[in-house]
Amino acid sequence: MKQIHIIIADDHPLFRSGLREAIEREEDMLVLEEAGNGRDAVKSIQRHHPDVAVLDIEMPHLSGVDVVRTFQNGEDAPQFIMLTIHRSEEVFRTVMAMGVHGYILKESAITDVVNGIRTVYEGEYFISPVLAAGLFQQSLPDGAAITPGLQELTTTEKKILSMITDNLTTRTIAERLSISPRTVTHHRENISAKLGLRGSYTLLRYALENRGMIQQYFGSS
């Protein structure tokens, strides 16, 4: 079994211990090392080359953002998950624009971290469900027009876009529709092209920002 190798960095030992315990219940996950500050996190990543680094956004010496910036252009950079107490959309956008793939609220970290690690390890994006629901709440105004390009989506593409509004991963969508993950990826690329979306996480952001409109027109998953 291929194990996912992980580094945890947070300045609260009890919190780190809880995360490690939750992670290592999984047979396919191994925590290589823990760090109590950003500087030690950089050293741990350089020493172990983990698959995933789970970082507190606020740490002594170097913040989680500083750690990510250190490895931003490196070929051996891990996938990063940021732990945060912030529900600020501005903070979220900042770290996601840097290439972070996971954004987990600390109060739900024990529940979310395993799913988050698996998701980012596969190259997808993970946002704590409670954050996804709160960060992008957008009410649909009376008489709002459907976004140009949505009409061009096929029936399957509409179903997939509706599922993306619920923050579902490619693998989960594939299982629900009884198709392959590769087929879902192809549909996602077509959806992005029809909506004129470019960039790494723009489809997820679009789906979450326009959740009310999409579900009103296409229904929820």
C-alpha cells in the first residue's frame, strides 16, 4: 500500500497530537515529523520531502504563508493544507492564489483533515465544508439572469457543476454518476472552457460563489 507521507506544523502540541492521532488511524497515511513553528516546518519539508504538509497559518518565526512562499517555485514542493481560524474571504483568496490546495478551519480540523489530505494528494482542492458554505454565500437577487455560457452546458455537465457547488471531489462525483474520474475531469475542463474560466481553482470558486444561482436553475446534487 502506498502511504501518503505528511508533515504537521502547528505551535500547539495538544492540537498537533490530536491531528496526528486522527491521521495515523488511516493505514495509508504516515506522519513523518511534527514542527512547532514555521522555521522548523521548512527544515522538516526539506529533510523529508513529504507528499502533504499541513500548516497552521499563524506560527512563530515563519507563518504558514511564509512556508508556502519558500517552496512556491520548487519542483519537490508538497501539496499544502492551511489550518486557520479565519473565515475571511480575503485570507482564503490570498493563500489559494499561492497554490495552496487545502483550507481547513481549525475547529473542524480533526474531522476534515483525513479527507483533506486524500483530496489534495490527488491534486484537487479541499475546503472545510463549513467554510465553503460561509465564505461564498451569495443570495440570488430577484430577476437575476443566468450566467452566459451556462446554457451551453450539456445535461451531464450541469449535473457535475451542481455537484461542484457542494464541494464534491472528482472521485466522489465519478462514483455518484457511475463514470470514471478521468471522464469527470474531461467534463470539468469543458465546463471551464464554456464559462471562460482559466486558472487552477477558478471552477470551484465560480461554483461556490454562484451556488444559489446554479442550484436554482439546475437543482442541487
